[in-house]
Amino acid sequence: MKLKKDIKNRIDQYFENISPEELYFKAIGKYGFEEDLDFEIDNQLFDTVGQTFYCSNSDNSVDTNDMESLLLAA
């Protein structure tokens, strides 16, 4: 979904002007998100997330100079 510029700016401004604590309490109190505190994270190892890229093994390019190879829409 593409947002209009004024709507996007209002959303961005809202999140720039709210503290994490305010957002947390709004989510719990006003919108009914549930707080789950039944997990333990002390003394556990975490993996560092790395960046990966998808590289296709096949060539899916289209020769735009050849009208025969172009797909036509109905």
C-alpha cells in the first residue's frame, strides 16, 4: 500500500515524538497487546544476524530489442 506524503509525514512525526515507554503502555493499555514475561534470557548465547543475498542460478532477463521475446499482456 502506498501512503500519501502527508499521511506518511504524520505517521513519522508521531513515532519521532513518542517515547518507547509511552508506546509500550499505549500498546498494552489502549490496544490490548498482551505482555509475556514467561521467558528467561539470562546466560543464553545469541547468534549475530548477517546479511545474505539471493542469487538466482538461471538468467531471467528479457531482450527488449527483440519483439519476439517480449511478453504481451491481454
